[in-house]
Amino acid sequence: MYNIFTFYKFKKIIKLKNKKKLLDNLLKKENFRGTIIISSEGLNGTISFGVKKYNLIKKNIKKIFNLKTFDNENLSYYKYQAFHKGKIKIKKEL
């Protein structure tokens, strides 16, 4: 069984490359899949991981971005891993 966790947060974020590096390390360590997009305006993600890792992954994402809460978050369950790979992207500024 897997969790599918979707979230977003509007917040000014600085040092995007450093945050991306920390998220990449978390991705490799906890083996989550899906996509997280970070930009100077905030972050948005849809990721999937093993059921027992929800609290750990959520806590670490909040810690990396210094968040107390997300603006919106949703958790659902699925029998299989929903995504093929994990990606962390920095949104290009216009």
C-alpha cells in the first residue's frame, strides 16, 4: 500500500538550489516518487511513498522550507506505486 500526498504552499522562498539539493537527498534516502516544483513564490507537489513514511516525509519537507502548515494538502491511498520516478524541479522565472 502506498500514500499519494499532494500539497502546495505560497511563500517567498530563497536559495532555491540549496532547497532542491536538500529535497534531492530526501528523495534518494526515502525513495519517494512523483514531482515537487519549487519557485520563488512557493512549492507544489504530488508524491507517492510507502504508507509508513508519511509523517517523516511531511515533517522533512516542512523543515526544509521552514513551514508550519501547507495551504492545501491531501492524502490518499493506492495499491501500487503511482509514479515511475521522482523529480524535483525549479520553476523558471519569466
